[in-house]
Amino acid sequence: MPELSARVVVVTGGSAGIGRATVERLVLGGARVVTCARDGDRLADAVGALPGVTSVTADVA
């Protein structure tokens, strides 16, 4: 994975599945992540404890 410490990455669907796994992987790589999902409570449970993650309740449809 390329150097991510100076990057901000946006991930949609960060509360479950591939989106959640992507958020976790990017955080481990040093990126700051902004993620969104439709269910704010589920999103907070999924990524609330990860450092450098900003979560937003949103439907990007």
C-alpha cells in the first residue's frame, strides 16, 4: 500500500462489509478517513473507536 499518512480518504458505506474493512485498512495505513452511511448509530458503532475517522450520516444516492 502506498504511503497514506498525508492523505484524507473518503469512503462511502463505512458501517459494514467492504466499506468498513476499507476504513479499517486505511486507518492502519495512516490515512485520515471520512466515511458515511445511512444509519448513523450503526456507523458510530462500526468506526467510532478508530482514530482519525470522521463519520457523517448521509445517503449519497
